[in-house]
Amino acid sequence: MLRVPYDELYGTLLRAMLRLGIAEDRAAECARLFAETTRDGVYTHGLNRFPRFVASVANGSTDVKAEPVKIAGMGALERWDGRRGIGNLNAKTSMQRAIELAKTHGIGGVALSNTNHWMRGGSYGLQAAEQGLFAICWTNTLANLPAWGATTPTIGNNPLVIAVPRAGGHVVLDMATSQFSYGALAGYAKRGQALPVDGGFDLAGNLTRDAAAIEASQRPLPAGYWKGSGLSLVMDMVAAMLSGGLATHQIPLDPTRESGLSQIFLAIDPRSVGDAQEMNQIAEGILESLRNATPADPGKPVRYPGEQTLQLREENMRLGVPVDPEIWEQISGDASAV
Amino acid sequence: MLRVPYDELYGTLLRAMLRLGIAEDRAAECARLFAETTRDGVYTHGLNRFPRFVASVANGSTDVKAEPVKIAGMGALERWDGRRGIGNLNAKTSMQRAIELAKTHGIGGVALSNTNHWMRGGSYGLQAAEQGLFAICWTNTLANLPAWGATTPTIGNNPLVIAVPRAGGHVVLDMATSQFSYGALAGYAKRGQALPVDGGFDLAGNLTRDAAAIEASQRPLPAGYWKGSGLSLVMDMVAAMLSGGLATHQIPLDPTRESGLSQIFLAIDPRSVGDAQEMNQIAEGILESLRNATPADPGKPVRYPGEQTLQLREENMRLGVPVDPEIWEQISGDASAV
């Protein structure tokens, strides 16, 4: 495994961003979001997504110069147009606006249309938690999942993020509404390993743990079967309707042209209703009760969402951040040519 | 199957409520919520829950005279104390307050502590949708579910409700974060029928579709395994922290004494950001794309959350509302004695 120091990862990504024509301060922010995602162990949505991001810029789906603009709003709720700008920067701007609205009104919301892949959704949950706020946000995606009861993909795997600020480490849920991503299925299929639980249907229409069979049928499961299917659908409805943007069924199916997404960002400022110390004690009580549960496997303590992230971050800062050698060489090679 | 006209169901419940000492207008509202839940086919949370509600009043867990009070707030976010009042009335009052806040600020939120079982969560989603608003709400519950990786129950099956207003019928997701409730497991076990998908672990720790084996192990599954587990945990954290109320691990384990719940009610007024007709068109487009999906079973069209509710409501208004004969006799017998 190739590991590189965080600063080197960041610097290399920054140079690559500048080469794409992104303005300096925005390039720094975009590189930071990519680098932190890989640093935190969310390998699928950091450096490894960079080639797809470059393709999306090259084919015109992402306009690196566009910035989001407010197009409507009242009080604590606003509608913004992402103008097909850079997905992670648009998302960060929108969450920051929701945070500002929440600081004024207790709660704030931004519905964003016309944006691009936000990469790691957890980034925007962390962004709010680091400022002491709770956050709920989600995005729609291209149609990559059959709804429950269907064989053809009509819903997205629309990730949902819920973030809870906590002095001892923020708790951040970042879950796609599919049980396994196509990326995860490919990994299991490549290793010839069975999925830990049913992940989809085979070509005969039976539930299976065989990742290759699911890749063949293109019928991965929504998380919780009918539950994740319904959740994904209503998230698409809320995002597209409030933003006035595209719904999943209207988004191009080519992943490098997946553009015009609709997203929701909600922030809640707890200082408007209570005391931070009291809330922190409540959080500690909940996590302590979780830690005190009897583990199914004595070697595996029960974890809260985001706990592994904090461990991986520490490890990767200490040992260097793991990178895919091929992608790393490609990006650092390109960048050194600048 | 015994079916009774809706008006008779409502009238009988109303008389039963009055016998419990509930004030007239509140009794009417409480009876209406119970009756509508059964009318809409959510049989587990309407009339069939009434005996447990009576027990909760009798043992002092529910104070029929208590009404919720605001204890803190700023702008669009408020914290209310439910004072151990009637769960469905407290929830309705809280959602109505969130709706009022949303009408003023675009978005509004109420965190409610110290309340009781809200019965059918979808009621409060419908309440907002009928007034043209979107809603997100959830509750915590007693600990009835092992977290992913644990064998002992530390999380609740915390239901999540997301409601989308729509001219042609509101779309209302109302999902518990367990894959199957204990009520559903009991039904399958009684009929000796296999669950359609894995519903939990057996005593040997293997995933199973055998409902009786899951009842024996007391290890039902979170919906989506680790996903529903994480979702349930963060919902408990947000509800308890923002309301300053109890978390799942602090709630009494006896279902008739399940009290002091924490709940979140968010409402969004779409008129503050866009045009209702445009949004309705977006909704129709999404549902049309769902209907156009190829069904796995040609006889079963793909449905949206809440679609079955509308069909059952129509059928039950036409044919009479199905009631459990034993519970019906008990309640109507008691009520006629007043």
C-alpha cells in the first residue's frame, strides 16, 4: 500500500485543481475537501473520484467558474441555483448559508438545484458540527437503483447525512439508501468474497450475497428493502420540488455527465433552545449505553456512526494517507508538469 | 372480519375517551386520530393500541389533563415540554406549532420532551401536507432493538416520517427503523409463515426468516442492518439533545409505561421558495417514472409510500372499517355503559 503525507496529498490535489482553471481560493477549498475525504478513510469519494471529476469538467458537465446564486427565499428558507458549478464547493456554500440562517433563526434551510456530485456528503455534516450545529442534508443522484418491486432503476441511492455536534468527536451518519454501492459490489466480486448480507437479486430474481450475480442483474437492493426505497423516493421529491431542480429520473445516466442534481441542507443551532453542556451530557449517556451493549463478536465493540472515521483520520495522519498508486501517479505526474 | 361504519368507530372511541376524563374537545381530537389511523389501514396503531393507551392512563404514565408548554426558543425553533400528556395530542400540537413557525419563517422546528407514544407518526406528516407543507418528524422509543453488532437492545425502532404535499394525494413515508416490528413478527409466527426477507438472528446468531426464532432470540434486525442502526442512534441523539428530554436508554421497558419520549417536528412551507403548480408537476413526473418501472411481479405495480393508505381509506369508508372483534366488544361495551 502506498501512503503519502497529508500535506503532499493536499498540495498535489491543489496543483491539479489549479491546472483545471479553478481560481486560487476555490481550488484550495476544493482540494482540501478531496484530501480530507481520503484522509478520513472515505476512499471511494476522495482522491479516487478525482479522475471522474476531471472528466466532468472536460465534458462540460461541471463549470469550474460558476458559483451558486440565491434565487428565492423567505426568512430561514432559501432556494439557490448551483449553475452547474463544482459540486463540493456548491454544497459547502449552501451548508454555510443554512448555518448562517440557523444562527439567526434557530433553524435554516437551503434547497439547491442545478449542482454536481457533492463527493462525500459527510463533509457538510462535519462542517456544521464543527461550528456547533446539527445538520441534516441529502442529495439526489442518477437512477442507479430499482425501487422495491421493480427490476429497472428508477430511484437514486440518494445519500442522507445527519450530524450531531459533540465535544468528544462529532457523530456523523452518512448513508446511501442502497445497501451496497456498485463500488462495494465490484470489490467483493473481484475478491470472490460473499457479501455479509443479501445485497440484491440474481438474474433469476432470488435474493443473493453473490456480488457478481448482482452486477449481472443490475438489481442491487435498497437498504431495508421497501424502507430504503421509500426513503430514497421522498428525498428525491423534497429536493427536486423545493429546489425547483431536476429529479432523479431526469439526470443523465453516464456517471461523468451526472449533473443538475438537487440537494437539501438543513442546519439547527442548539444554542437557541438549550445549553451545550447539558446536550453534551445527553450525547455521552447515549454513546455510553451503546458501548455497554453486549457485542455479537466479543472482539468487535459496537460503534457509533463516524467513530471509525476518527480512528482512520488519526492513523492516516500518523502513517500517511493510503492512495491508489495508479491514480496517484497520474495526478502527481500531471501536477508536477504545471 | 367485523367491519363497522367509520362514524360508529369514531363515536365509540369518543365515548371511551370521555370516560377516561379527557376534556370534550381534546377527546374528540384524540378519538379522531385513533379512528383515522384504523380507517387508513394502519391497524397496529389505531383501535388495537387503545387498550395499551388505557393502561398507560391507568398506571399514571399518561396524564390526560396535561398540555404541552413552550420552555425555550428563538425565531423558528422551539423547545416544548409535553408534561407526560396524551401522546397523539402532544404531537399534533407540536406539528401545528412547527407549521405556524414555517408559515412565518419558511421553515420551523419544535423539539418536544416528556411526551408519550404518538401512535401513528404518519398522522403528523399528513397534518402538514393537508396544509400544503412538507414535514419531517420522528420520535424515539423504548429500547427494543439491538444496535448492529450487539445482541442486547440499546436502540429504539424510532419511526421517521417524511411528508410531501401533492394535489393528487400526499406522499407520506412512515417507517420504523427496525425491519419488522414485534407485532409483525408475531403475526408471521402465528401463521407459521416465513418472513419475505431476513428479519433478525436466531439463537445461534444466524440471519433468519423464521419469525418465531427471532422472537426467541429477541434480536430483530435494524432496517438495512448497520444503516438503520446508525439512523436510529442519531435520531435519538437529535431528539433527546434538542428537546433536553430522555434518550432511548432512559425510557422504561414496560410498553404500558413507555413514557417521557423525545420527538422532533420540522415543517417547511414551499410557498416561501417556489410555485405550488411547478412543484406539483415535479411530483407527478417522479411518480410517473416510478409507475413506468418494470415490476418484478407483473401483477404488482410499483407503489409510492402512502399509496396503499389512500386505497385502504377509500375501501374502509365504503365497506366499513375492519376492527378486532374482541377489542371492539370491550371498548363499545364499556362505552355504552357510560
